[in-house]
Amino acid sequence: MCLLWTGIALFLATHSVSIVAGDWRDRMARRLGEWPWKGLYALFSLAGIGLIVTGYGLARPDPVLLYAPPPALRGIALVLLLPVFPIFLSAYLPGRIKTATHHPILLSTILWAIAHLMVNGTLADASLFGAFLVWALLDWNSMRHRSPRPIPTAPESRANDVIALVLGLGIYAAVLFDLHARLIGVPIL
């Protein structure tokens, strides 16, 4: 569990710099240069992901059960996950979906975390999905006090909503029917 918790801490700490130390982040980006700063950010993020994947994998064979979710929640979780990829993609394909959701990456993270907490009751699951849920809620709240950083996106268009929906639902289907089992080792259906 220590590797999992270290990975979560490293990944979320890296992604929390703008929340807790935006001025410091800006000074470092100016001092190092924007691309070296982003490279360092990516390096810490990838290290966090590597530790999360390794730690989660090590925790799965000997799980510590915190709660036993009722089987009926599986269907609700699948419905809750349905908009996650279209909403996430709308951050990069701006249109009405992005406008309606305000912070699409954070909203998709919140939905993803809640859905997984509904159906997974182990300590590793609660640690991973709970930490991401708390982080996304804190970041969402911090956005009321700061401006979001611009990210590279396609030009705004109504067609982007169709692209986000079709591509997002395609990714959802791929994850549902194949990728979750192949990558995570847990079949959904």
C-alpha cells in the first residue's frame, strides 16, 4: 500500500501546484522556461502513475475489504461512467459540452471516482478513487478563485460536441468490452 499511497501523493501533489502555489508555479515556469517546467511536471506525473499502477497491482492479490457494495450499484456506476469520456474530451474539443460543464476534466474525474467508489470497497480502491475525488473537488473549488490555465484545443465549434460524443462513447465501449479487462485485469461485463 505504501507504493500506492506514495504514487497518489506524488501525482496529486504535482497536479495541485496551481491550487496551492500558483505564484510559485509561475515563477518556476519563468525561471526554468515553460517547456522545461512542463517536462519536469510530466516526469513527476509519470513517476506518480508508475507508482500508482505498481502499488495498486501489489495491493489487489491481498485486498483489505472496507465495505461490500451491493451488486445493484454496478448498473448505476456504468450509467454514471457513460458521459466521462465525452466530457473529458470536450476540454480539448470546445463546444456546448465544455461550456455547460465549466471544468470538464475535473467533472469527468469526479464522475469516474464516484462510480468506482460505488462498486469497489477495498482499501486500495478507497485510497485511489477517494483521493482523486477529494482532489478534483478541491481543484473545482479553487477554480472559483483562480483562472484556468489555457490548454491547447481545437477551434471552438458545434461539430466538436459531436466528435467528443462519438469518440467518447467509442472509448467507453472499448473500455467496457475489452480495455478494462486487458489493462486493469478486471472485466466489467
